[in-house]
Amino acid sequence: MSGAHHDHLVLDDVTICYRRRPAVHHVSCALPCGSLVALVGPNGAGKSTLLAGILGWLPLTTGRIVWNGHELRGRPQFVGWLGQRRQQHGSFPIDVASVVAMGRYGQVGWWRGFTADDRTAVTQAMATMGIAHLADRAFHELSGGEQQRVLLARALAGGAEVLLLDEPLTGLDAVAVRDVLERLQAWVRGGRLVLLVLHDLAIVRAWCPYTVLLRRELIAAGPTATVLTEAQLARCYGRRFVEGGAAHG
Amino acid sequence: MAEELFAPLTHPFVLRGLLIAWLLGVACGVIGCFLLLRRLVLIADSFGHALLPGIGLAYLWLGPGHSGLYLGAAIAGLLTALISGLLQHVTRLPEDAAFAALFVLCFAVGLIILQQAMTPTDLLHYLFGDILASTMDDVWRTWAVASAVVLALCLWYRPLLLEAFDATFLRACGGRPLLVHLGVLFAVVATIVTALQAVGLVLALGWFVLPAAAAYLCCDRWSSMLLMAGLIGGMAASAGLLASWWLDWPSGPCMVAALGAVCLSCMVGGRHGLRARWRSARHDADESGTRCERT
């Protein structure tokens, strides 16, 4: 795999170990910008581990991760992130605008005040996620779908070019799922990249032009139609999964 | 009447007590907000118990001087904060279990040491405190700790906010949740050690939890909650001390009772208190009734 490549997030021979056991083995692929990229695989396949590796939270045993010719790890200003489970305090006294503003902390640091640009970034992130009208509402008063959009706006507010979303659609109804995906799709058109961990293959087929299939090692990466084939899914999930018809999801 | 009201203010020891009550109330109220939202309020209580072995050993080794006892308590508290914080992060023990395991052990060891070292009067002094016996040294010590707490809050407002609201996102921003967490625990220890003389170990929990709970029931913004908890802590504790003078009641319990009275009134009449809930429920019932009538 070549190293630096513009318009791609390049994973070059990435191996990540937990207590000396590899959770992700020698993964190499180039994820194209300007589209939603699905990261798919069974539970324990190393999807969240791979995201943690890209974020720089876990050391790479081998390999490197390159974005536009630069090592990406340890540069929080380039990467936005939304975690798998709700980590936020359920009834924390905070308004929506303040939650979204947290997304700028990676840029402005702990002490510098917000400039006009920072405030514009926060406003734009809220507009992108369609939550500008909720700016003064208390975060804990919002529905699950609205809260998820607020957290996505927080991830966008940092101005990151790469957005890593770990199961961002969990707990959302069909309308909210469609709304979130439409907004993310519009956001990536500017040449950005969204890497989503997803389990619903129907959603992957409908919304993500590019898919990475992972089971500790890379099963396949490429255009979704060529990756989500019965043979590849059988390798990834086991024969029974494909025979059960879930592969056509 | 006015003379009676202001009589306590003519005594220097009451003024010293009021200053300490105000400073401690602000510091404890602010820290209490973090403990409340991180569901760690009982930790403040547990820390009190964990300080006992430090006080006992300092008494045995350094004698009954206040400085030595503060030093012993501070070392015991900091060690406990460090070990319990690490226990939680490096083992699978949940935080409350890590604290409980450590503190109950410390309390048992502390009681054994204290029984060997102190007279019952000394022991009672550190368990329940006596704010009116405070010296100017106590005032300066309390001022230094309260200022440090407020200054630290201003300097690290953002990481502290993230740690309380969403610790994983703090990590995503390049922060260190463990470091921030330990910082909060150290602030708790420093404040409790400072409060030894004035408040004692047993009632210290009230200073942390009551103003924070009262502010939590009234505020929708984190910054207003911190401000309100600090103000309630300072004002209610001072009022409690003055009330204890007028009524000739013990000062420590009176200050905690005053903090409790504010908390109870917020529980009933606060923005998120019982009255607001009852009103909201009645409003919902009225609305659904109107809808049924229309259909």
C-alpha cells in the first residue's frame, strides 16, 4: 500500500493489540473522501478497536494511518468522533449550544476564548444537523434522535475532515435514521469522509457507496455492491448468517 | 433587637468563623456539583473516614499540634484518592466499590489507631469540629484552599465540564480524564482536611451535597449551577452560624441544617422541584383532557 495519498484515508498495514492479542490484523485499505463509508463486521470484529486506533487512543503494533500526506493519529483537530453508547450524563444541566460548542475545544484548547470563527463553526454545525432552533433548549429535555443530532453537530463543529461514528443510528426510528443519513451525506460532499460502524446491511447498501468488511482482519474493502456479496459475508459472519437470508438485508 | 442581631459580629472569633463558613461553603458547594453529577457524593463522606488513620498516626508521631495533624490527614487523603482512582481504572471494580473497600478498611484502622492515641475529647473535636474555635491560621488556610479551588475551576473549566458531562469526549479532545478525575478527588481531600477544624469529618458530607443538590434542582446551565451552589454554600453556612449564636445551639449542626433547609426548599419550590413537576403533570392532564373532549 502506498503511503500518502490525497483524497483518501489510508490505513497501511494496521495491527492493534489488546494485551498482546491482536484485535485488528494487518489491515490495509484506502477509504475515499466525499462519501459515507461503512465499517461492517460481527460483534468482536475489531470495528471499535480500529476507530480507537485511528483516533490514536490505542497504539498501533504495526502500520500507520495517513490523511492527506500526514500521520493522522494524535491530531484531534482532524478527526471528529461519536461513541457507541450514550456516555453523557442523563440530566446534566447544559443547553444544546454549549454541547455543540464542546466540539471546538480540540481547536481552541482549554484556555483560549471563542473567536467569531469558532462561533460561526458552532452555528454552522447546528444548521447542518438541523438543530439551530434547539440551541437554547436543555440537552436532557430532547428526544433520543434530537440528542444524537446534537452530538453529531458537536462532532462536526470541530471542523474535522474525518468523522468516525460508532453505531450512530442505534436507538433511532426510521425517520430519524433517514434524516441523520441525509445530513451526513450532504456534509461529506465537500470532500470529507464519514466512517460509520453499522450493523444494518440494508442501510449500508442504500446509503454507503463504499464498505469495509472486517473480522479482525480485512475481509474486503471497496464499492459496497462488490463487498457485500454472499461469499464475502459468509467469510465474515459465517455460512449460517448468509443462509438465514440476513445477507440480503 | 438590632443590637441582639448584630451582637455576634462584635466578637472576633465569630467573624473568623463567619469567614471560614463562607469560604468553605463556596469551595464545598462548587466541588459538590462535580461529585453530584458524577454520582460520587458519598465519596466525600468516605474520604472523611479515610483521613482517620492519617490523623491518628500524625498524633502518635508528631504530637497534638494542628499542623502535624493536617499533614497526616492530607497525606492519608491524597494516598486514598490516588489508590482508589487507580483501583477503579486498572481493575474491573466499579468506582463506588473501589472507594468502599478502601475506606471501610481505613476507617477500621483509623479507629484502632485513634483509640490508642487520643483522648475522647480530641476525637470528638475532629469528628464534629468547632468553627468558633478557629484561629487566624485556620482562616488563612481555608482562604488558600477555597481560592485554589475557584482558581482551578476557572483555569480548567472546559476539561472539568467535559469530564463531568462526557469523559470519553474529553479523551477525544486530547484531554486526560484520569488526570482530571484525580484532580477533583484531590480538591475534595484538600477541602475536607481544611474543614477538619471547622466542620469535622462526620458532617462534611452535608457541605458538599446540600448546596449542589439545591442548585441542581434550580438550574438548567452548568455555569449557573456552579455559581448558585457556591453562593448557597457560603450564604446558608454563614446564616446557620449566626442562627446557632442567636439560638445557642451547636454551630456545626446548625450550619448543615441551614444548608439542608435551602436544599429542602429547592426540592419543593425549585425549577425542577416537586411543585414544578406537579404543575407539569397537571398541565399534561388538562391538555389530554381537552384533546379527548375535541375528539
